[in-house]
Amino acid sequence: MRELDEKVLEAWLDISTSINNDRLVPTLTYNEALVCHFVYLVKDEDITASVLCQKTGILKSQMNRILNELENKGLIQKIRSEVDKRDIFIVPGIKAKQFDEHHEKILTIVNKVTSRLGPTKSQEVIDLFQEVAKIAKEEL
């Protein structure tokens, strides 16, 4: 069983290092790119730092630093809620188009993978990734 565990870990690390590659998003750290991705996904909805922490697993202290960096880069903007002044929403900033370009580049790479795998295997990969993520979250 240990040999199988080692092979799964090796595959996991191989995927992680392929994705966590400075050439994909050269101007951002991995966590900054991750936060931008979630802000990009919900750009028409209200999202707070707390929600981003839940979605990414990033600690609140780290999240504040990341959000400040992204705001300084113009990739996000913090907007105080009109309803509850304690709530601060994170929205795409004036330079968010830069992340859009990176996102499209990443999707092009993903498209090459899914094209080579085909729809059936691609769906199997999605299902397996989701199952692995669920188990990992339960165990961590």
C-alpha cells in the first residue's frame, strides 16, 4: 500500500508543480492568482475576505496581506457595503484585465489537456479531482 501511496503523492506533486508554475501567471504568487481566480469567478456577486478564506483555505492574516498586494497592483478593489459598513466586498480592480489574459492562457492549456483526453475521460478527471479534494479536506 505504501508504494501506491507514494505513486499517488508523486502524481499529485507532479500536477501541483505543473500548475504552480511561474510562467503561467508570472506577475503573481500562487495565492494571489488563486484569489484572483475566485474574484474572477464571482465578479458579479458580492464576495468578502472571509468567503475567500473559506474557498481557498488561506488564513485570514495571509489573506489581508494578499488582498493589499492585489489592491496595490490594481487587480482588485475593496468596496465598503452600503448596507452594513462592516462588510467589505472584493471586486475586480482597474487592471483586472491583466488577470483575464492570464486566465485565458491557462484555459488554453486546460483545453489542450481536455481535447487530448476527450469528454468522457475529462469528466472522469473532474469527478476524481472533486473526490480527492473532498477526502483531503475531510482528513485535513
